[in-house]
Amino acid sequence: TIMAAPMINSCFHFHSGSLDEPKSKESSIVLSRYFNHALTVILPGVSVIPKSVLKCFSDQLAYKVHKLPLYRLVETPFIEAFVRRGAIHILSSNTKLDTDDCVVVTPSGWLILHLTKDTYEEFGLEARRQTHLEKKSDSFVVKINLLADHFRPGKKGYNRVLYCLKNRLN
């Protein structure tokens, strides 16, 4: 049986390598794609999955939280408990990077908002426009370092971010 589906604007990368080395090119590529929610591993000619591959994926935990207000991600208790003391990766679900607003918190402590033009224009924070080379027309990226010394309650930048997340994004 052959199955087919339209793959509009799809991009596939095929590379042979190892994820065993944390600083390898392969690990770097996978870990730097914060908005990806899945990884396909192809093992041609392998009938039994090697233990090293199983180990990479067996200790991963995932939870789905429904209707978490975005401003909660910048509150001090959340940052202290999950960002400073751990390596959390949060990704908005049921969104498409090309057409929707998407949010990610990276293990390195960045809150990244990938916004459509309409949302960006009402949001009120500075952003970098995606270039045509990045294939994301009319989208804007807001990056907030949750671990920065100046990003704390009472500081102008923090208060502005908190206000915008509470009052301008759903």
C-alpha cells in the first residue's frame, strides 16, 4: 500500500549521524529547532532498534497543559521553579508556524513568540521580522531572556512584557 499526502512548503533534511554526542552537528541541529514537535529517525536496514537510540527517547517526559495564560510564563515562581532550576521546553500546540501565533520556552531560558503580522502590530513589543530567506512572510519574532538579571518584577522591561502578555495576547 502506498500512501500520499500533499506536502506544501515542506522541507526535509536527510543526514547520517549520531545523537549520542551532545555537541555533535546532529544534536545541535535537533536542539536548535525549538518549534519542532516531532523528530523522525530513519534506520535503513535495521530490524532491531539499537539500545542507544531507544535510550535517547525513553527518558523523555511530556505533559500537556490546557489554557495556560502566557503571562504565567514570566512570573517569578514559574521562572524560579522551572527555568532557573531545570531545563524546561514548552511549545504551543495545535499551531502552525507559517500561519499562527506560536510560543516556545527554550531549555536555555528564552521565551520566543513567533507572531503573525496582525498580532505583532497590536502586541506592543519590539520584534525582529522574519526575512524572505527564512520563508516566513509577514511574521515577527519576539525573544525574551527569562534569565536576564534585568528581567524581574519592578523593572521597566519586565513590567512592559507582563502587561503586554496579560492584556494583548489571548
